[in-house]
Amino acid sequence: MAQVVRAALVQATWTGDTESMIAKHEAHARRAAAQGARIIGFQEVFNAPYFCQVQEPEHYRWAEPVPDGPTVRRMQELARETGMVIVVPVFELESEGFYYNTAAVIDADGSYLGKYRKHHIPQVKGFWEKYYFRPGNLGWPVFDTAVGKVGVYICYDRHFPEGWRQLGLGGAQLVYNPSATSRGLSAYLWQLEQPASAVANEYFVAAINRVGQEEYGDNDFYGTSYFVDPRGQFVGEVASDKEEELLVRDLDFDLIKEVRDQWAFYRDRRPDAYGGLVQP
């Protein structure tokens, strides 16, 4: 029997406050569950605006502990209610002065499986992330969930092939890539990099982008979220570039074995020859 996983993602506009933003995502999750989805992922720092367009200390207020903060606890309740795995990107406060761009992964029974911390932190106009976030220090975990092996790679990470490969070596079948990227900066890369990474590493990728403009800058987040398969082909239509949208797609995980047997990229790796890649 084919191993088909019905998966969902949400690209959302900022509502103006955390409570209504979380409530909106809860509503999307319930709609996805009603359509039979078994896993859902949200966009980068989903419960807040993309405050990294500016460098102001007031925005540390968006941070909270993971997993013991209010948002992750609320998402655990939602996972129990819907029976879905949930990928929850938030601004993490570990301790005073220690902040990370993080995604918690919650299993379908509401149990907290762990977190991924964004490794690569940009510091360019409109994306002043080094002001807020320390680089991730938890490696590239792959979470054994109710739907299979799931990894996370956050936004700017997607430009770096090493993490994609590490997730593949860890057995990932589906990698969520929650993002906040704007129209003028690297839009032409959006439908190039994640499909190429899905091909190179032979798994499914869920690419999620914010949509619309927010009050802290002129970044125009262009949505166009999608699922892509291990052959680099979009699964269904790509989402709107202007409107909020919930995508629900069927992912045939049997395609992973088929592609790995056919293309054999993992067989033909040469880790013995790659030492120079990690030299300073």
C-alpha cells in the first residue's frame, strides 16, 4: 500500500497582534484537519510580525521559552485536538540575552518532540537578524513523528546546501522551510533553490513564505508557498503571491525510495573527498 501523507502549510498576513495571529492559524489548522491533513507547518516567527526589518530593543518582547512558553503549549493543545503534527516557528528566549529563531515540532498526540534553531543568520537591509538571534547550536535534528521523519530548515538557511544534506543523511522524508522573504531581494531564487534541494537530497520540501506588507518596513512578502517532491516537481499549484492561503497536498512518500533507487545520489557520495568544505 502506498504511503501517502496529506500535508498542509499556511502562508499568512500579519493581523496586528499575537492573539489574533495565533487564533487565525488555529482556524487554518482545524480546516486542514477537516480535509484530512496529518501534518501542518507555519511561517517563520508565525505569531509575530517580521520585526527584523528594524533593529529596536522593543522587539525582544516577542520572544518566549520553548517548549514552556504560551504559544508552544497552545499548539500542543491544538495538536491533541486535531491529531496533526505541527511545525511551530517562534522567537525563542532561552535565558536573558540568549535568543534564537526556532521551530518547535509537536507530534500528533500533542507531545513536544524537540526544536530546530536557525543556523545561518542574515544581516542585510530589511533582514537585521543578527541584532536579535544567536546562530543555532542544536544541529539538524530529524524528528520521528506520527507521519514519518520530519526536518526543519528556516528561511536564510535555504541558501546553504550543507544543512539540507545533513537532514537527508538523518533520514528526513519531509523538510519544512518556514520563511519571510521579500519580492525584490531574491524572489527569482524562491522556485529554484528548494526544488533543487529536494532533488539533490531526494525528499519532499514544504516551502512557506509570508505574504503582504507589515508595519515595520517596506518588505513585500510574496507568498507563493508550495510543496515540492523528490523529483523537483511542484505538488499541486503554488500559492498566491498576494493573498493568504492554506495549502493541503497529498505526498507519496514511496516516491522517495523510487527516486533514491533510480538516481542513487546517496550511494555515490564521496565524504572521504569533502574535507576541504569544512576548513575555515
